[in-house]
Amino acid sequence: MSAPAAREEARERDAADALSGFRARFAIPCGARGEPLVYLCGHSLGLLPLAARELVGEELDDWARLGVEGHERARRPWLSYHENLTTGLAALTGAHPGEVIAMNSLTVNLHLMLASFYRPERRRTRILMEAGAFSSDRHAVASQIAWRGLDPESTLIELAPRAGEDTLRAEAIEDCLRESGEQIALVLWPGVQFRTGQAFDLARIARAAHAAGSLVGFDLAHSIGNLPLTLHASDADFAVWCSYKYLNGGPGAIGGCFLHQRHSDAQPRDRHGGALPGVRLAGWWGHEEPTRFLMEPQFRASAGVSAWQISNPAVLAAAPLIASLRIFEESGIGNLRAKSVALTDYLDRLIRPLQPRVHIITPPSGAQRGCQLSLRIAGGAARGRHVFDALSGRGMVCDWRSPDIIRVAPVPLYNRFEDVWLFAAALAEALAGAP
Ligand SMILES: Cc1ncc(COP(=O)(O)O)c(C=O)c1O
């Protein structure tokens, strides 16, 4: 197909897209001459939902108007602010409302979950995770192991793809759990791998972990808002996420946490310390709301995962997320996923003819990826970097991940088929001009 004909196809697909109107509800960044950039970086930082300005403004107004009384009298009282996010987060994660909470940030929530659920005992001391995990997860896990007086290097099992392969085979996790399961206390796994874009079957991993007698937690930084999730039914023990990527919560937005109901039910409500694993680290915001301000030394836990809250929530870091979750509720994660598969398949189809000058390392099937494609440019990292810079010069916003990957993510809420076409055309030009 000639280039103009292909662009026409992209425009026709945009015209037929029932979700295309949502793009106008986001701020699309512009280049130096005021032209809208082709923003394909929602895997790193999602775009501003325009309604977020109003929501943040309302919190500032209520603070100005009410001072401390805003805790109870703001239009969304700050005392229970996190509850504004519960329904939306439960819908996106496939959880009961009592199993999800907006709080802290991803790595802090991971530490809280590891404190409760990583319980090395006798021979079962090890943590299984992926080799090449996001650095913060690796640091959290290694430091939790060291904090318990164990050696991180010999206690961690880091599973790598087979030699010559970029992504992990699902059976590799099961094989490892079958072989070494009695030593593994906990499995920590990503829903979507940040560098390769590979998506994993969380229910399958949870089944294998539980069959081996291990607990399992998931890092959903690149999954939430990207793929529909079914955490309760998948029987995950816990999960953590950030809200600044596909959830469009803004830089440093409040993070989130899922804890399966069976674990919160197993803990006593009226004291610290209960059945292992699962003992909470506590703060006043985990204390039940009706008696919190009696400030008594005796702890009485809130219901569900909200008992794991430590501090009062960052209202200004949560307000934009309310705006974004409303958009998710309106558009529907099922509809978004259907468009996302079509967008990413289209990107894949346009890039494949550029092989072998570029290699898509993300798995080819929709079931094994979210919206992101990860590209490796033939000829080494320096050449890859040159192509990446050329793409940036052509108004493409994607990102570079060390050592040699360009990540590109068409996001169904605000990207068009035409954006995908423009990116593929820019990539072809950048490759042609590469040294
Ligand atoms: C996969 C993954 N895990 C963890 C983090 C760290 O998140 P935070 O800084 O919110 O703790 C990120 C941040 O981008 C991430 O992509």
C-alpha cells in the first residue's frame, strides 16, 4: 500500500472509532512551534485529563475557604478522601471494594506488603522474581531480605529468558516453582514487564505459586488501566501499582494496593499482631474512622486493606486521579482494551516491514502484551540512540530504556490510528537516515 493510502486508512479507522472523542478530554503536549506532538509515552507518564484542573482547584478552594474544617466539610471531605477512588480502582483491578486502597506510592506499598507477607521460615526463605526487574522492585526485595538478616544474592531467584530470547516463557515460572518451590516463600511478578512489554497470565502464576506453597504478589505499574485485571478471581495475594502511567493520575500521583480479602479477614481487628503471614505495620489512618480521633493507644483496624493505611492521604496527589477514573468508568476498560489491541496490532503491522533493521521484542500475540511495543534497532545501542533522537526530532514522544530499547505505547484513551501511522513513517525515515 502506498504511504498516502495507508494514512487514509488510519484516518478512516479514527473516524470509525467510537472512543475517539475521549482524546479531546486530555491535554496533548505541543512542540516548539505549537504543533501537537505524537505522544506515545503513556507507559511512563499518562497525559493530563483536563477535568483534573477543576478537581485540584476545588480542593485548593475548599482549603482556602474552610481551613481545617475541610476534613469534614469539603465537597469531598478529606477524612475519607481515598474512598473517592475505591470504586474505580476495584473496577480496573477486578477486586472487591474492600480489597483495594489508594495510598502512598508503588515502592512504599511494596515494602508494606513485603513486611506483612514475606515470612522466611526454615527452608522456605527465597523470593522468586524476574531477572531485569524494575530497579526499585529489586531494591525493595533485596533490602527486605537483608533487613531480615539474610543474604539477598543467595536468597533471590531471578528468572531470565532463555539464551537468545528476549521474553520469558510462561512454563519457566511453573518449572522453577516445581523444582524449587519448597524453598520459595514469595513470588513477585510484573503484570506487564516494563522493558519488553510482555504481559503475563496472573491467574496461572498465582496457581503455580500456591501449588508450591508460596505467596504471590504482583507489580501492576504497567498493567492497571492498560489491561483488564481480575485480581480477586486470579487469587493474587497482593498487588501494588502507581497511578501516573496508564491511570493518568499525574507525576507522583497517589499509588494503590490490592490485598485479597482472605488476608485482611485473617488479621485481628482489635490488636496488632495476628496470624502469620499478614501482620500489619500500622498507623493512625488504618485505625477505624469512628474512633480514630479518640487518639487512644488501643488499635482498632479499619475493614479490609484500608487497615494497611499508615498516614492520611495526599489529597492534592489524589484529586487528578478522580478525574481520570471517571473517564475510565465512562469509556469502559473492555472497550479500551479492544481499541488498544487494534492500535498495537496496527503499529506492529506497520513496523514489521522495517525488519530486520528494527526488531520488535514484545511478543506478537495480543494476549501476551498490553499496548506497548519495545523496539531494538539493529546495529547496536549507539545506532539505536541515534534513531531515537531522530524520532524525537520528528515530534515523536516515546522513550529510551537502557541498554538498547525504544518503548512506544499507543494509549486508546488519547491516541489515534493516525498517531501510529505518523510514528511508523517517522521510524522509516529515521532508519533511512541512521549512520
Ligand atoms: C515496574 C515499576 N515498578 C516500580 C516503579 C516505581 O514506582 P514508584 O516510584 O512510584 O515507587 C515503577 C516506576 O516507573 C515501575 O515502572
